[in-house]
Amino acid sequence: MHKYIILLLASLVFSALAEADDIEELCPTSFSREQCSLVSEKIKEIFEKDKPKTVAEFQTAVTGAFDELINDSQLYQSLLDMPYVKSKLGSSPLSLKFTMIDRENEDSVVGLEFAYSHDFKRKSFGDKGTRESSFGFDFNLNGTVTHEAEENPRNFLVAKVSARYSNDPVFKIAPAARSSEPLLSKATEKYCADDIDGSADSELCYEFDLAIYNKLFADPKGFSFFDAGLDIGFETDQRFDANNRTIGGFVYYSYENHSPENFLGAYKIKPAMLVSIESVSPSSETPRAMAGDDSSYERVSYEFSLNMPLDDLLNIPYTFTYNFRGYEEVSPSDIIKTANLDKYRLRTYSLITPTGIVASYSSGRLPFGLEDESIVSLGFKTYF
């Protein structure tokens, strides 16, 4: 979180040199128009009050604006309300979603969806330019529970321990930007006249500073996140009768773009993909074993997700998400094919409000499910 605040505050120093009409040009594209206006008005207020005439007065005014912006609660709240920042804050260790599940041709049931993730050891070992490599171990647990296990349409709980290699972008501010005063001093001494107001060099000064801004604080065009590793897992129904033990390898990739010239960036759409190849050992109570085949088998599983804030598209503070999960057995036996237990697919569409209320529709089934179902749920999601 701190790196985003540092980047914001540092960029404000350079925005101080721009007129109000230049907000669109200088303001980071991840900010809303309201946030850009808030920053511009605050800086204008300070500069109109102090009316700097010389380089020294100009630097004093910049420092004053910087100090006031650091303590501006309205600006901080505006920053925390950004969908992009909320998505980062949302990656808490434990999330709970209390839902009323409306099943097709069945009575509605109350359910609790949960997800827990914890890195219990991670070590960074490489940094090349804008990317960093790391290796670590983590634990993930997720699933859905209901009051009565037989009423659970998503009767599938998963726990996995993973060893993973990660290669992620590094968010760093250039060393020259960590101290604004020397940089401003260098710019003004070289290109700006002592009398800033009405100076013949004011346009050249502005152009130079805009170039510095674009070089040091240019909006990120695209970031890719990559993970690969091995994991061991335990899958079970709510009663812990039917269960699978798994071991396999996985690859994960996600992408973020914040450029308005790119479709994904313009609408802040974030796709992600996970693919796994696993060896599965089923218990004697699984539907597969009860159909007549309890042998171990290989399985390909995959998950695709899409996260899209609706602020820019529909001007509403909601977030739309799409999730697709699939499981396919490799070379299944005729018994498993006939019982329709070789493939499982689940699609889920969700609409999330700023208050945590979630409405979703899903269709399909997960392992241990015997037939496809369509489900509508309404609930509240929170983080711990």
C-alpha cells in the first residue's frame, strides 16, 4: 500500500507546475476525474495563497503543498475508494461470504463461502530491472458449507500446500524522485527565470518539467504476474466422506494494464489464468469409486477469472467478476465416461457493491457433484 501513496505524493509535486486545464495530461490514468480535480484544487489553493515569485519562494510553496497533501484526509479517503486499491486491500488472508443460495427446483439454503491464504515462507532472490523473482511456500483453503451437508450445492472443500516460484513486477520510484527539492532546484536553475510569473522562459520550464514527470511517473502500461510450482492437496465433501488426494504442478498468470489507449487499461479489466496437471487418488466414497472405478488417475484442471470495475463503463461503483473452473480426467475409463464423471465445469458471474453485497449466478458443477445445477445467490462478503 505504501508504494502507491509514495507514488501519488511524489507525482503531486510535479502536478503543481501545471495549470488546472492540464489535469488530463498530468494526472495518472488510474485516478478518477474527481481525484485529479481534488489534487489540482488543493495545489492551486496553496499557490494562490503564497504567490511565489522567485525560485526559493516557489520551492517553499511546493513544500507547503506537499505537507498539506500528506495530511489531507479527503485525499486519502478518495485514494482508498479507488477500485484498483480496493482490489489490493481485498487480498486479505481470510474472506467470508454469507449467502442465501437459491437452487433450481430446490429449497433455498444459507451458505458460507470461505477462502484463506497464507504465505508461511517467502524469499526474494533476484531483481532485474523492473521485475523480481522469489520462491516461497503457501497454504490455501477454500470452499462452501451449509447447515446440512446434503443441501450443499457446492459440496467441495479444497486445501493445498504449494511450493512456488514467482516473477512479478517491481514498483519502484526512480532514485532522483525520492527527494523532490534537488530535482526541482536543478530544473528551475537551468530552465526557469528568477521571476516565474510572466517569465519568457515559463513555457520552456513547464515543458521540461512535464518531460521529467512523464519519465519518472509515467502511468504503467502493463504488468504481468507469473507463478509456477508444485502442490499437494486434499479435496473433500462437507462430511469428509468422499475425498481426493492430489499432487501436481501448476502455472498461474495474471495481467493488469492502466493505459487509456488499451481496452483492458481503459476499463481496468484484469484477467487471470491458472492451469494444473495433477495425479488424483480418490477414496472409496467418491462418486467415481462408487461407479466402479476407484483407481488413481491424472487430471487437468484450469481456472479463468476476469475482474472489471464498472466505474468507467457504466458510471456505477460496482465490480463485475467472471470465473470459470474446469476439471477433466486424462484418458478416463468407459465406466467413468458413461457415468458422466470425467468432466466438471462451473461458471460464475458476480456483481459486487462497494458495501460488500454480492449478487451472483452460477451454473455447472464441481467434483463430487452428480449433475449440473443453476444457482442464484445473494450475500455479503467481508475480509479479516
